[in-house]
Amino acid sequence: MPTYSYVCTSCGHTFDTHQTFSEEALTECPKCKKELRKQFGNLGVSFKGTGFYKNDSVPARSSDSD
């Protein structure tokens, strides 16, 4: 289950919560009951292995000069 970060636009309260993809985003601050904004940070995706870079999908050139 993904973790989402929220910040209140009024009081500045920040917190993280676990929500499923199908759940609606939270809209009300639990402290002051005003508007929340979802924060976006670094993505939790890690690409490991071959095939993720341009040079991985291009055939290697031979260094032979005939």
C-alpha cells in the first residue's frame, strides 16, 4: 500500500498516511479542519538490471577497423 504525504495549506501540519490507489485523496486537515495538499517527493522506484538506458538497447559497435 502506497504512503502519501500531506501538508495543510493553513496551519502547515504535515503527515504521512497509507492509502490504496482506489481511495480518494484526503482533503481536510485533522488538526484545523482546513484544506490539505498532497506533497510529491522522490519516487520510490528503482530500476535495476539492463535495458533501462539508451546504451543498453543499442548493439555494441565492434572496434575492428577493416
